Amino acid sequence: MNARDKQCLGKTLNIIGSKWTVFLLHELTGGTRRFGELERALDGISPRTLSLRLRELEHAGIVKKKLYAEVPPHAEYSLTDKGKSLRSIIRNIHTWGKGRSV
């Protein structure tokens, strides 16, 4: 493996390699979700961690946040086109894991 390949893999893992990120991306492949929906779907994630992961993914251009000026205010999260390009990767990880015994 050459240095460029290592750099590319490193960048990818920096984005999707943290503990909750793959689960979060998997959840968002199903469509737009509110914060509370994501929190309930990702049993065990703390609100702080969820917020941090969403901000990281938003900063990376993978997730977009839409704010609604309502009372109470709320936000919805969805995948950007760049994020949607990760669907096949997430699906392959899921498929591979289903075929393995623990």
C-alpha cells in the first residue's frame, strides 16, 4: 500500500471510524431524522456524544442540519449528497457483519 492509499483510508476512518458514527450514518440512510429520534434509535448514546458526532459530520459535509424557527425550536438531520455516497459502504459493513458469528 502506498502513502496516498494510506492517506485516503486514514481520512475515511477519521470521519466514519468513531464508535457511534457508523450507527448514526446507518440510521440516517433511512431518511431525515430529528435529534430525539436519533437518540432513541441509538440506544446508549449520550446526548453530548450524539451532538458532537452530528457536528463533526456536518463539518465534514456528510450531514446537513435544517433548523425550524418554531416553539419549541427543532432541527432535522439528513445526509448530503456526499453522505449518501457512503450508503453502499454502510450497507456492505452491515452485510459483512450479518455473515459473521460473534
